[in-house]
Amino acid sequence: MDTLDTIERIASEKLGIAAERLKSAHTLSEAGIDSLAATELVFAIEAQFGVVIDATELARVRTMQDLADIVDALRADGRGMS
């Protein structure tokens, strides 16, 4: 399972959003993810992948793919939790 698939699974489980809705949405807001839900999602992603997504990175996020790209970059750079 790749990073995007895992993030979509986490969002579906934690936020109760149907996987089909997540896959068809172009943005997080189209998927029904508001700022509170996004915060909950980020905490779950950080726990799952062992990374810390800082506010600067989070401000760039508009899509699920953006989140996946940030997680992949953090893991590749070895910037996970110690």
C-alpha cells in the first residue's frame, strides 16, 4: 500500500468519510475535511508514519496527494520522530 492509499484509509477510518468520496475529491474541502478534521487527520498520519508535519508544510496542503508528498519527503529526509 502506498502513502496516498494509507492516508486515504486513515481519513476514511478516523473521519468517517467514504473512500470513494476521498478519491473523487480534488481538494480536502471537497472531501468534507474542515480545519478541525484536518488537524485530527494530521495527528493520525504523524502517528502512523512517525513524522512531524510542521505548520509551514501543513499550510501548503490542499489535497490528499499534497499530504502524501509531504510524508514521503519527510521520510526520505529522515525527519521522522526521534
